[in-house]
Amino acid sequence: MTAGAATQHPAAAPAPAAAENSVAASEKPSVGAADVVVPLPDEPSTLIVEEAAAPAAPAQPKAAEKPAEPAAPAVAAAPASPAVDIPPPDLPPVTVVIDASKPDLSTVEADALRATLKAYAEGAAKVGKPVARLPKKEREALAAFYAGRDDKPVWFADGQPTAAAKAVLAQIATAEDDALDPASYPAALPAADAGPADRAEADLSLSAAAVAYARDARGARIEPSRLSNLITPDLALPEPAEVLAALAQAADAGKALAAYQPPHPGYLALKAKLHEMRESTGALHQQRDEFEGPPLRYGSTDPRVPLIRAKLSLDPKPDQAYDDELIAAVKAFQRARRVRATGIFDQHTADLLTGRIRSSSSNVSMGDVIANMERWRWLPQDLGERHIEVNLPEYTLRLYENGQVVHRTRVVVGKATSPTPIFSHMMEYVIVNPSWYVPPSIIKNEFLPKMAQDPNYAARQGYEVIRKGNRIFVRQPPGERNALGFIKFMFPNQHAVYLHDTPSRGLFANEKRAFSHGCVRVENPFRLADFVLGDQGYDEKRLRGLIGKGERTIRFKHTLPIHLTYFTVSVDETGRLVRREDLYGYDGRVRTALGLASDGRRFAHAAEATQAQRQP
């Protein structure tokens, strides 16, 4: 064989596909020899390829039709020849070993959540840590929400709390600003080294707290109809899935949760006043403590006397005697606050003096403010671009357009024995020259007794009496004497009440105007009709022209929201708190349902009282 002859190696058998994918070096042209190390038996998933450090021998040109011979020794002076691909040897299949005894984190988290949710759906008390208590229906809805996302956490990612979780917790921490009780929404982030079970309980706790907060913000703490069957607002309580989906998708979950609170200016004004009152009360706590003690009477000697004298602007004295001068000053103070002037410095007088409670002249306590804030939750969040509000304790109707009052008028409302209901509805039409069909309660309690005394009573009053079997129907035809006047405004409802005119015009001159059987009498009904029907061509002049021409129904092109409300405390245009008579005694009922004292302090059983409202 000559020096220039080429030596050709026999072709090796093709390697298995697994080996080709595992050995990256086999995809490159190989120059010279290579060392291939096969995995050791105890490391079946490892394949190591190392290139040899020896110099590569130059490949020689092929010799045609000659059998392959062993490689010739390398000749140092020979010029480089083209490389020849050398296929890798046969290798055994690579085996990948996975430790299946350790499931991934998402599976562990889901399993922990399933167990926690099952316990919560069956009853909150079975969960290891405190969780906001929701009615059974909402607990089941919460579990269904998690099931719909394969029981994946809402507030944790890769075992860490999300920014949304922290934002929601921060908002819940401010619950007291909106007159809610933070203790009703127990939730907290677990320790950094917490395990899946603790994270599962924390995730559920935060979800339940967020749902409870959103529902309470919309009025779920109290079922209004339990206070009175005449309080029937249609509460828009959000579903758990709706709340959690909204928070999860929000750019700022804290703001999204806060948005469940009433947005109305009246509510926001009371919220600001509540904050002011708490600030001032906090500053007065120390002062109040200094004045606490047994009652002081004539002849008492007490370290509080110099403080009382200073508070009542009396000159200081060296002794601590509760003398005639101080007694006279205390009596004057008590008279000014409209309480019995005994001259005895008791706890009630001390609370008035320090501002702990308000006198009946200003007569606004934190409990009053909170009760009224709660009633704002009974209203829809959207009152209507154009709507009517009737505030019963104020005896006033207002028509709003784009947030501005465009018409205001006096009204007469139901007596304490026949209260006007509280609810929202849609006004649909007016009737000019209406007939009055006397309600059965009035027939029974007023009409029949008068008929028994005077058989001609119905005829003299212009009533028509219709007998059908054992039932009696009484109708008063249209006219000047009709109890509904010349026009009524209809919003068909379960209470059968409406707004209407009245022949008893003199009642509007009274400061307190609770005289009706439940309906609302309007002082300027045709002016109101002008505002609500003017865009349909029915102004006040045209409407009055219909009087005496038979009953006429005029339907609205667009229904008009109407809200019959009950606010005894509000903030006027000057920023001053205004207190009105609690006409039907609802303030006390709301405070009791919330577990509040009149000064806004929460009773020890308040949380339990609130939770009881939530239970099925």
C-alpha cells in the first residue's frame, strides 16, 4: 500500500433513535477519535460524552474497490485531508428516573384547599382558624367557585401571597371607617414558613372575609324586613363568585372591594362626620376618665371639683368643695342641655360635659350616625340619573337630575300607627281625576264604625258602597272632595301606596306632618307632574286643564325611580349634622340589630348578633 493510499473503515450500524437524541456530539462532524462513556448501572439517567485530548489523524482519500484495512499510522508531514463522518457505536436506551413520591406544589395546595373547603361548607366552626361566617348557601357557593378553578388558591402564587391579597387585607383593616366591624372579617397572611394546610386556611379565610365584607357593604348585616314588614328594600347582595372574580381581575383589588360601599353623597358625608366624631371622642377619653367617679352633691369634697369648675368657666378655689356656686352652675348646664336640673354631678352630666354623649339640642350620637349609614346600604348603588327621593322623617320630596335637586316640596307621610313603607320602585304613570277605592283596613277601622253611628255617612261624604256577598267595597268618585285630590302618581307595589294630591291643604303648614294612612301626600303635585311629564307635552297648565274631565291615565315613556327613605341624621349644605325625629322608632331597632349602644360602642355580643343575621 502506497503512502498516498486512503484507508476506508467499514460502516457501523445505525444507532437507536434514543441514543441519537441523547448524544449531542453525534450530530457534529468528528475529526479524530472520541471516547464514549456509557452510563454506570447506578446512574441510568446520566449520559456523559467526553472528547479525547489526543491529536486527530488526517483522513486519507478513498481507494476505489479495495477492501477496508486498518488505519495507517499518522504521517506528520502529510497534508490535511477531508474529514470522514464516523457514526457512534450502538448505545443502550436512556432511562429517565423520576421520584414520584413527591407531588408538585400545585397538587399539594389543591388537596389542602379541598379539605379546608369541605370543612367550611359543612360549618365554619370546623375550620382550624377563624373564618368569616356566611349563610350556608354562600358557603357552598364559595366551595363551588374554588372547584371551578380546580381548587387552586386565589390569593397565593408559588406559595407566596399576591399583591391582591395584601390590598384586600388593607381594605378590610379600614372596615371601621365605614361603620363595619373588622372582627367580622377575620383574615391574615400565614407565616413565611407556613405549610400548605396553613396557606389553604389563609386563602379560604381571605376569600370568605372579602365576600362577607362586600355583602355587608351592600346591607347583609341586617335583614330589613325583620325590623318591620314595612321595610322592604331589594338588597343587591353580590354572589361569592362575582366578588372573587371581580377582585381577582381588578388592577387594584383593594379599591374594587371598597367600591361595594354606598357611593352616594349622603353616605359619604356621614362617613366623614363619623370619622370626625371618633377623632374628637378619642381626645376626650382621657378627659372623661378624669371626671368619672361617684355622684357629687352639696357638701361633697372631691379632687374632680377643680376640673368641673374649670370646665364650667368658674374661678378656681383653693378647696375641693362642691358648693352652692358650683351647684348653680351645674344646674344651668343641665337646663341648657335639656336634662333634669338636679344640680347633682352624676355620670350622665359628666358625659354631657366632656362630649361623650350629645345633648338633645344637638342630639346626634355616633350610634345615630351609624344607624343612618346602614340604611344607606338599603338603596341601590345607582339611584337613577333622574329620580325621586322622599325622606319620611324630613317630610320632604326631592326630584334629582344628574345629581342636582331640581324640585323640592313638602309632603305628608304616614302616622306612627300607619307608617309609610320604606322601599325603592319605579314610577310608571299618573292618573288625573282619580277615584279612591277605600282600603279594607280603613273600611274596617274607620268607615264601618261611622256608618254604624250615622247610616247616612256614606251618602253625605259622597262615597259609593258596593256589596258583594259578605264583602263591602267603598269607592269615592273623582271630585274636589276626593281624598286623593286631582292627581296621583303610581308605582304599583306590594304595599299599595302612592303619591297623591289632597283636599286637606292646611296640613302642609305643620312642622310635623305625619297624618296619612301610609300614602304620601304632595304639596305641589301638578308642579311635580310638570317636571316628570313636561318632556311628553304635559306641562302643569295642560294637566290642570284636565281637571273635572273624567279619569285620565298618562303613562311615562321612561319609568322613573322613586325611593322612599328614612334618614333621621344627615349633613346639611353648611356641613352641619342635622337630627330629625325618629318618627317610627327605627334608629333604635337598627342599633340593636347591629349590637350598638346609642353612643356607637359595640356590645360584647355584637359580633354574634351580626353573625346570627347571616345564618340561614
